[in-house]
Amino acid sequence: MITLKSPRELEIMARGGSILGATLRLMRETVRPGLTTEDIDAVAEEFIRSHAGATPSFKGLYGFPKSLCTSIDEEIVHGIPSRKRPLSEGSIVSVDCGVFLEGLHVDAATTIPVGQVSAQAERLMAVTQECLAAGVAAARLGNHIGDIGHAVQTVAEAAGFGVVRELVGHGIGSRFHEDPQVPNHGQPRRGPALREGMTLAIEPMITEGSYETRTLADKWTVVTADGKLSAHFEHTVAVTRDGPLVLTNPPG
Ligand code: MG
Ligand code: MG
């Protein structure tokens, strides 16, 4: 079921989104070679909980043990922070996080370079951000869910990169994953029509090579089947009369 949010609910999600945006900016400042993914998870959890009433959405969600998903290099999503996973110079780490505030969730992700990275890794991150921007821009009244995926896919494939199919964006609100699914590929005018008050987590997962995936033995971490790099950027966006409203990266 697709839920439409009231202005009051959008205001709460914007406040949660402000905390989440600040958390991801803090991660960009914190990430450096030698820290482990568990180290940055602890920094994020403490920061989220320092805001009255805010908790990390991921902790305990479907039994996930941490506040962040940290996915390094060929890992696409759902990597589990661990003190056994030091960040190495030249890697890229995707940091995915959610905040729960006053009964509502928000969801966002960014991919962060660890020290100096290759030109190809930089290009993959830049194109994935462009994919997210194109997807967000398509989240407007008169469009359908398929227009979002089509916009993402067009940018990714023009750059020669792959679009992950098995994992998709989603509606979000009082439950972390709500309808509709928001694929990163698709046809214009297909899928549910966008309506005022819909809140969508738009999250391109873009690969350097093939878009085929596999899941590791930990049953969480999803990696590229060919071992090539993947990047992930995400915002929670509200569909409004005035156009797409990004809730997880407010102005200022
Ligand atoms: Mg996410
Ligand atoms: Mg999401």
C-alpha cells in the first residue's frame, strides 16, 4: 500500500532528514585509512542518538546488527560494519544510514573515497551522483515511478556503467520499506503515478562492469558478480505540488 504523508509528517521527516544529512557529512569528515567500518559505525550511532528522540533505523531492522551499512569497493550494499574491516587507501566505501524520529523513517546513502582513489572510481562516484540527481528531478507530479528509473538508467548507461536490478529504492514512512518499489531502470510512463505526499527513497546502485550481483555467506553483503566497483547514493524525496523536495539534504 502506498501511503501519502501529511504536511506535518513531511515536516517530521525533514527534521529526521536533517539529522541524517549531518550524519553522512560527518562520515565524509571521519573516513580515513586505518579506521575500521565498526569505528565509523560507532561515530554515526553516537551522533544520531545525540539528537533527542532520534534512533538509527537500521539497528535491529530485519535483525541487522549495526547503525550503518558499510560496503567497500565491489560490495554494493548491506555490508556489516566490523572491527576486522579496516578502510584502505584507494578504496571507496558506501555508507547507507537511516534515522527514525517521531514515528517516521528517512533513508540516505553516500559513497566516500578513502584517501586518494583511482580516476575510474572518482568517475563512478560522480556518475552515480548524477544518476541520483536525475532520478530526484523525475520525482514530480505527472510522472510515474518508471520515469525515475528511466532517468537513472539513461545517465548510467550513457557513461558505460551498469544499473543493479536486484535491489531497488522504495517508499518510506512509518515503515522503513513501503510501497512502491522504485527500480533504477525502467520505461517512462510505467508503474504507479506519482502523487502529492508520496515519500520515496531513490537510490541508484551503479557498477563499473556488469550489473549482476551475488550475496556473500554472511547472507547480507551484496557484491558485484564480476568483482568490479560499485557506488551507491540515496536521498529520501517527497513528491510535492512544488516539485521534488529532498528531505535528507536540506538547504544550508
Ligand atoms: Mg539506504
Ligand atoms: Mg533505501
